[in-house]
Amino acid sequence: MVSEEIVSLAVRVIPCLDVANGRVVKGVNFLNLRDAGDPVELARRYYEQGADELTFLDVTATVDNRSTTYDVVRATAEQVFIPLTVGGGIRSVEDVSRLQASGADKVGVNSAAIARPALIGEIADRFGSQVLVLSLDVKRSGRTESGFVVTTHGGRTETDLDAVAWAHTAIELGVGELLVNSIDADGTKAGFDLELIAIMRELSRVPVIASGGAGRVEDFPPAIAAGADAVLAASVFHNRTLTVGDVKNELRAAGMPVR
């Protein structure tokens, strides 16, 4: 029997479904998106493989100035019985309420929170911090003190925000988790940005999810060692290079607790 302490500390493995126009897509550095399959079918596959959670990101919702595709969220939620985080186009507490009614357990905010930071507090006050994930799409930059800058609109627009300073502010405002995605590493399969993970771990009192760059099973344990509480990947799962079980076996072999 696994103790509650071990379960609570277990590393989470999270497949990510980047969705545009009702289809899963994947690119490199957030560019040149190509079709990667049906979100409902992929969600079912990852659930059956033992995924701990799923993240569903409507990557063009903000760009197209439209709401997240609730029908796809609902259909996905009907296929899986693990936590589902949904992001893209969330601008109000009403959006969160509608997503929860569609089956989302948590929501991810990025662009709208940058435009109006008070949104974080509004969501946290109404639904609780545990519902709110700050999605950080981060690029390396010489323009900021930390060397990392926040981007919006699916990585297309650089802000003037230092990624570390913004993460700290968002935590103070009420976010319950950080999804830290390295746009420089995204889709490259060259490994996670371990420096970025370590920096975020040092400042954060909430869980950190590492995203961007996974290519081999060997890439995952270093991300946890650098300070991540969970690892997120997309293309390596979509193209069947790896399964969730492969990643968990590698983490287990490295002495890291998994469910």
C-alpha cells in the first residue's frame, strides 16, 4: 500500500493537447503548426496509459479573439477521469464557470491576466487558488533582469515583463500553480530548460510544471531534479515516440515517486 505522503509527493506526468480549430496541433517554437490528431481520441489514449492529468490549450483562442471551444472540452472530459486543465481565451470568472460546467477541473490564464492582473484575484477568490494555473510562455531575453521575458498570444508577442517578477506577482495575487513553458525549447526535443525550472522553483511556493523540449525519456528526471513537481509534454506522446508509461518507468528508475 502506498502511503499518503508518497502519493502527495508523486511526480505528475501530464500530456498536453494544443488545440486549434478542434484538432490537436504541434509545431516548433510555437510556429509551423501541423495536425497531430483528434483531441478526444488522444485524451482517451493518454488516460489509458496512466496520465496523471491532461492539459488542454486552445492555442489560437486569444489570437482569434474567441472563446475556448467548449464542445471539444466537454467531449474530452467525458473520456477521461483525471484532472483536466483548460487554457486559452479565458478573460472572466464567467469563462471559468462555463469551463467547469463543461468538465474542466482547472483553468490556465496567460494573456488576459497580463492585460488585467486583477483577473487572477477574481478567479482565485471565487473558485479557489487550486483551480488557477498561470501559463507562462517564456523566452530568453537580454532585456530583463532574470534573462527571461514573458510572451503572449501563443508566443507571438513579447511583453516587457520579466518572467520571474511576473510569476512572483501572480503567486501573490492567487495563482495555485505555474505552468512554465520554454518557447526556446518547445518542440526541439533537446531537453527541458533546466535553468528556467530551477529559477522558478526557487521563487515559487506553489507547484511548478515543466514544459517544452522533451525528446527522450532521459530528459524527464533532470527536470524533476531541477525543481519541477510535474512534467508536461506533447509531441513525443502524440507521435508515439514515448508513452506515459515509458516516462513513469524512467522516473521510477531514477528514484522519483510516481503514481
